[in-house]
Amino acid sequence: MQQEAIDKLAALAKLEMSEEERKTLPGQIVSIVEYIDKLRELELPADAPEMAYAVDVVNTWREDEAVNVSEDDRRLLIDAFPERVGDLNAVPAVFSGRAVPRSPTRPSKASSRGHGSVVSDRDEAL
């Protein structure tokens, strides 16, 4: 697998990779694809059930319940946000089509845009 393809996949997945990871990943991907090809060689009966897990798994759901917390606990949580706009946690855009490096130590001068998304000044610089 060519390095350009690895870099493109990493950008699409918004992964940050070290130089060592960039060098070892092509071989790992080739091994994964070879293993998938080996699995395709299996002859399964036409009526074999489709399975996501080897055993039956049942989700156990619970109702969401709003729980009141003290103002002190609320303030501690908000103060722990790496970046924020008022009392809201500011996060990089997910579907912007570009990788946004995290900088948790840098305070934000974030602003709000329509549809409830919050974009910080570092997004503006990209």
C-alpha cells in the first residue's frame, strides 16, 4: 500500500500518526486484507445465519433520567472543559472535511454558528 493512500486514510479518519506508525501501518493493512481474503475462502452453507457476534447478545436499555447536581459539581464539570463557549463544551466540527488538531491547554475564543454547532478560532485559522 502506498504512503499517499495511508496519509489519505489517516486524514479521512482524522488520525494523528507518528512517523513510525506511518511506516508500519502499510504492512499491517496488507496483513488485515490478506486475512479477510482468507475468510472469504470459507465455504458456508447458504442458510448460515448472519451474525454480528459469536453468541446471542441482547441490549439492555434503561430510561434516561435527568439527575440534579449541585451547583458546585456543575461548576467543576464546566471548568474541566478544555475549551468552552459560556457554559457549553466547545468541540471541533466533525463533518467539516478537515482534520482539526486538539490543543486542550489553549483557552478558546470560540464563537457560535447556526445549527447549534460551536466553532473555535482555531477552526477559523484552518
